[in-house]
Amino acid sequence: MYNNPAGQAAGAFAGATGSGTLAMTGAGDLFWFALAAFAMLALGLAVKRIVPVRAQKNS
């Protein structure tokens, strides 16, 4: 990009290692799956706290 030959090499490297590669850290797709799992867990726990609990009858 902008006539920089290193930019083309970096783009080819990122394409070869996977599109989910975090720039300049080497963290791959496993990092993003772990982050997504944490976000889904946090969302589920937040929804569980917000939704009212149905009272159980003692019969």
C-alpha cells in the first residue's frame, strides 16, 4: 500500500496465516473463539439477572 513493498509482504503473510490473525501479536483464531465464548457467557449471565424469576408454588 502506498508503494510500500513491506505492506504487500505483510498482507500475503496475513492471508497465509488466516484472516483472524490479530495484527502484530500472532494471536490466531483460538483467541477470537475464547473471546466470543467469554462474551456469550457474560451475555447469558446478564440476561439471567434481568429476566424475572417465576415464583414456584408450594403444593
